Amino acid sequence: MRTLITPIIALSAAASAMAQYAGDLYWTPSENSQNITNAVKYSTGEPGNLTPVTDPSQVDFANSNLIFDGNIASNGSNNAINFPESGIFEVANMTVQNYYPNPGKDVLFVGQGGSGTLYVRETLSISSDWRGIDMQDTSLRAGTLNISNGGWTDKVIVRFGSASIDPGGTLNGFNKVTVDNDMTISGNTEFQTSTIQTVGGQPAGISNPNIEIGGVLNMQKTTSGDGAGTPFWGAYFWSGDVRHQYVNMGGLAGTGNIYTMTYYTGDSHDPRLFMTFTNRGVSEFAGSITSENHSKIDITMNGAADGVQILRISDYESRGLNGNIVVNSGTLKMNAELGMKVIGNPGDSHYQNGRTLTLNGGFFGAVAQIAPTGGEGDIGIVKVSDFAWNGGSLLVNFDYDTGNVSQLMVSGEILLGAADNTYRVYVDGDSLGEGDSIYDFLMWDDSANDATLQAAIDAGSFKVFVNGVEWEANFSISGSALSAELVHVVPEPAAVAAILGALALGLAMYRRRK
């Protein structure tokens, strides 16, 4: 582990003339708290040959790389870095490494009661146990954000909030975290977003920042080395507080655990993690998305036309997924098996009618929990309590060789409310042809749904597409399950026009001959 030593020397004339230095700036961890814009604790040059900076006018922070490097576990000071309380404090890159706080000590104060923004224009890399205490409504923006274990043998916990704030303290965490491009969490790392206020050792309020990720959130599990492990995202709530957390991302990829938990006191404010996907490409996640102890996670798909999000969800310690799913655009494929029945709340004010799965546009379908590796395998099941089908398409996977079909299983009510009264079923299945049937792709427990679906069948409201080609099909209900038998391909309008044109031409020639 590298130790930085700042020589105690007087500035030379050359150093004094070093106006607007824009290279690497190293922080010496042996120093006490300081205001970053005073720059008195920073040095320039290379480790082992550093020159102290004593005049802030010497430093062009906007084009400098700030490097926090050193083990301060033996240091008894707070080692806090105070960023400006207002405006934008901009740096090119910022690295926090080999940086471990003394137990009970504060590490980085961000802001001083104002509403400033720490802006790392290119890359913010954190590979240390970094705790930010009482961040005072400051916002964080980074071009790219990387959080990793950094080779520590113990789990590294990075908090964008504090473990606790004294009862008399102000309950403020980061106001907002914005990542313009991708964000990566890797190795044996726990990323916590919560600022928790306690009274008498019990939670009295929790604040979570809104997080905006323009690119993809990559969670990278590592299997070797000192930092091996599965990354973990934790968001914590308090039922006595109505504050939610909103996380928007351009996709979720890799393997990891996303976890929420509510400290429940009997109140009913129902705080939630609202997770929205805005995919412009294909992202696939294999891991757990878990909501425990009255907490809820709502998933919304707002992807581009070619945006696809695949969620192969495992059941983290049998705690399950609790929340609502809404698809507006793009494609969302997921599974909810192993007892992970998504539980809806009919009285929930956050969604009209309180439906658990709401399909408004785009595509929604089930996938297997584990990606198939060849041979016979599961295709996927999603279990929900209620299903509101207002538009979009139900996506069905079909394995012709085994006859396996992906299924949407509804325990409660099915509402059909498409504006054009048309319900589209897209089937992804090779070798399907005339006379083949896709059995039981939509199933339900409540027999009251039979009449609703039968009326839609009688009205000709269902359409089926196989690999993008429309088929005439006979839909039927048997044992509270919807199936479809393929009859023949529906000619495309251009083909119909060509046929009609040929008939018209033939008729004209016939008349001419007469």
C-alpha cells in the first residue's frame, strides 16, 4: 500500500509561479480537516517527490485530477474534506483509493449547509470504505462512476449518505446523484444510498437521493482475488416518512443484489424505490431484486423501441419481490418464480386501479431464471396478483421441441382496457406452423376472468404474431387458461393489394376478349 509523504519545505520561486496547475493533485491523509478550495492539504508532482500547494490560485480545479490515496485507519482525526456550499465545484477526475476511516470518524463532508454540486466531469472512482456524513443537500454529478472493492479482504461499504445522524442534526443526504454515462459496482462491495436519523438508537427518518444514470448500471460479480464477491445495492426506508427514492437508468446488467428494507413503525406512508428503465439497447441482469419488511420496489419500463431489459431474478434469502410493474415502451422480459409472487395493493394511490402488472405499450414477457445453456430447459413464469392490459403486446416464448411455453400467471383480476380493443400476442418460436397450438400462455386463478376473456375472443380482439408475422388463430379458454391454435398466415396489405390488382387485370383482359 502506497504512503504519501508531503515534504515540509518552503515554496520555491518556480513553485510559486506555478499558476493554474491542472495536473494530478494528491491529498496527504495525515492532515486534519480542511476546505478543499484552500488547497493547503494538496500536493503536486509524483508520490515521493511532492510539492505542497498553499495558494488556491495556483490550481485549476476544473482540469485537475484529485487523488485521495492512503490508509488513515491509524489517524485519529476526522479527515473531512469540505466542498463549497454553493455553485458547482468541478474537477476532471477524482479517485478515492486505499482510504479507510477510523471507526466512528467522519471521512468526507460534502457541502456546508448549502446546495452546491460536486461535478466530476470524466470519471469518479471509489475503491475504499468511503463514508460521507451530513452532506447538506449537495448534489453529485459524474461522467462515469466506478465503485469497487479495490482488493480489500473485507466487504467495502460506500455510502452516499451516513450510517446515522445525531437527533439534533439535519437529515440531509445527497440531493441528487447524476451519472451521465455508465455506473459500475464490482466485487465485494455494498453501495448504500441512505442517510438515517436515529433517536434513542431507533430510526427517526431516512433520506435517499434521486439517482439518474444515463448509461447502464453494471453490477460485476468477481470470483477470485481478495475482493471477490457479489456487489450489493441497499436502500433503506422508514415507514414514518413518505419520502421515496427514484432511480432512472439506461439499463441494468451483470450479477448483483438490489435490496430495500423499511424500518416499520406501524405508519402507512408506504415509502418506495421507483426504478425506471430507459434502455436504448439490450441489457441483461441475473441476480436478486428484493424488497423486505413492508418496503416495495416499483419497476417501470420506458425504453426506446429497440430497448430491451432482461431481469433473471433470483430469490434473495426467500424474501421475495414486492411491488408494481408497468411497461410503457420498449421490451421488458423477467421472471418471478420460487415463491416470488409480485404482490399488488388495490388501494395503492400511486397507480390508477392499483394493478400489479400494467401493460400500456411495448412488450412484456417471461424468461427463465437462468439463461438456457442448451437442451431442455425452463422458459419462464411471471406470477402477478392483477393484470391490466391497456395496450402493447404480451411476449410469449415457445420451445417447439419440448412444447414448453412461457407463462403469465394471474391470481387476481384481469382488466382488458386497450383503447383500440385489440390485444396483441407476439410468439417467439421457431418451426411453428399451421395447425400448431400455443397452450396456456396466460393463466389465472379467479374464474371471474373467464367471461372477460371470452368476450374479447368472441369480439375478435386478439391477434397473434409468430416471429413478427401475423397469423389467423383460434383462441380458446380451457381450465382458466388461454391458448391459441394457428390457422394460416394473414397476407400483408401489400400482398393483398397485389392479389387484387392481378384479379382486376385478369378481369379486364377477360372482358376485352369478349
